Amino acid sequence: MVAVTDENTAATVREAGAEAKVVGHSMNELKSATAALRAAPRVPGTAWVLDYKSNQVVVRGDTTVSASAWADLTKVASGIGSFVRMERTSGTFTTRINGAQPIISAGGRCSAGFNVTNGSNDFILTAGHCGPTGSTWFADSQGTQQVGRTVNSSFPGGDFALVQYASGEAGEGADIVAIGDGNGVRITGVGDAAVGQRVFRSGSTTGLREGEVTGLDATVNYPEGTVSGLIETNVCAESGDSGGPMFSEGIALGITSGGSGDCTAGGTTFFQPVTKALAQLGVQLIVAAPSDVAQSGGSPAPTQGEPEPSPSSTAAAIAPGAASPGSTTPVTGGSIGTSLAARLTDPRNIGPGLLVIAGSLVALVATRFIRAEQDRKAYQRYYSTTWG
């Protein structure tokens, strides 16, 4: 469907094979309205977004906005035009940082988003409001297991940050984001969200949640400052989910910024677009190798840093109900010592007289080896290569 402002253009659209919808206001008018709102005195607890379906700009105010401040903003909106719609919303628009593992700093707790690289070093891409440049992140509240340090951050204005791994490398499984129950989704590329697209968000507090993109180019006036250019969705989020990844069909779309409500009553959540963050930071997403995608039944991976979504992601925007998070894969590894133990205790390889004696020794050694290796891999993948 293509929105147009006159019948002549509508006829051209129909001839091209698309569906035309005649609307009263052009994109330039809608963007001019948001520019006028940004120029007005800032009111914390308010947000606005382009609502393409209604051809309006929707301004929302949370419960912290006073009646007088809301009246002043309503006057500004009335001066812009009738296509600016005012709505009150329950809850408060907050950045969601407190109360969840696994990346912890002096400023609070957040979820890691996607793994990225500049070709020399690997980083976690997360929310900028989680901590300023120089923040040190740990995998435990005691501060003994360092994950990395924030080397670049944008907030307010944008809401993204780079946490450089202490080891310099993300390690095995860097293309996977966890979705709970020991499972993860392979990330195969990066793209831009579309209104109506079915999307999935994963966070360290509430796990995997799904919903729909309801608006683009949203502006939110958090108490800490204003952030613009965000994706608006009806996917719920709670404290500690900040910085977590949003994706669809294995395509990275956004980083959890903030919102209102919770996962009991529902609410509105805003995301920093990944494409914009990558462009400003000069890094590329770490994506699954084609062989990994083929083994898990997915489609081939796009080129790293590719700005457009895959065909399946585009289809998801047309038919939201048909979308899935992406191809799933275990987050933690299996028991790597099982086959070794089986070979050592095979009667064809060891004499029956030695089997009983050797079996006890092998069982003891193998058990300690397996447990140590599993713990190491679980820590590396869970804390160092996923959102947490």
C-alpha cells in the first residue's frame, strides 16, 4: 500500500500494481509537525510518533505529566493542525535499567544486545542509557567476573553504546541471542523495521516476548533527556530488559530503550534502530556463517552490515502473523566428553579384565572434565556472547 495525497498520483500507483490510499497529509507535513513539537519546551513524560495508518502524529503523555504541562503542549499541537492527536497513557516512560542480570555496573543492570565487530575487536551493542563511556561491566554482582568496558556511548539524542570485551573477542556463539530455556536464535543480518511487522524482543528480566511495530521515528522525552528516531512497538518490557535485542526472522532490528507499562498489563516500548547505531559507531554485526544457518534450517546469511532486511523479514512486514524469531539453536554446548568415555569403556578396545578397574577411574576423570568444560562454555556463551 502506498499513501498519496492526490488522485493523479493514486492512478500511477495503481498502474504500477500497488494499492493506493489517498491521505490528507504528506510525509513532509508529518515531519514538520514533529519538528515543531521538538522545538517546543521539553515536557518529560511525553512522546510522539508518526502513525502511518491514521496519517497523524500521535502525542502521548504519561501519568507524570501535570495537567498544566499537558494543556500547554495541547496548545502547541492545536497550532500545528488537526492531524496531531493527543493521547494520555498509563504508566510512565522510563529507561529500563534496574533489577536484572547479567551485565552489571555501578550504574545498574542491563541486558546485552547484539555482538558487533570493527574487524580488530569485538563488542556488545547495548543501550546508551545503561552507562556512560568508561563504565565497567561484570557478570556477577561481586564484581569479580569482568565482561568489558563501555568505549563509546550516545544518550540522550540516541540510545546505544559499545562495550568492548575484556578479552577482545566475543568467542564461540557470537551470532546467537538467547531466548530462554537454553535456546537461542541465530542472527543472520540487519535491517530496518516496518510498521505492522511482527517482532520479537529478548531480555534478561522477561525473556522472549512478541508484538508488532506500531510506529517509526518516535521521539521520547525521558526524565534523563530526549531520544529521537526510535521504533515504537506494543511489545512489553520491564526493568533490566534495557539494551536487549529486538529481531524478526533472524534479522537484527533494534535495541531496547524504554517505554511504559509492564508484561502483566502490557504497554508501549521503544527501540534504538540497529542500522543507525552501526552506522554511527562504524562497526558491523557479527552474523551466522552460511554453514551454521544451513545446519539449523535457516536461509543463507546476508553480507555483514547489509542495510536492508532479508526477503523473509520483508514478507513478515506484509504478513505479520507468519513471522518467527528465526532459526533456533542451543545456547550452551552438549556433553563433549560422552563419546570419549564411550570409546574408553568399549569392550572391543579394552580387555574385559581391565574394564571394571578402568571404568571407575575413567568415570571420575571424565565427570570432572565434563563439568569443568560445560561450566566454561556455559559462562562464555551465556555471559559473553548473548544478551544475558
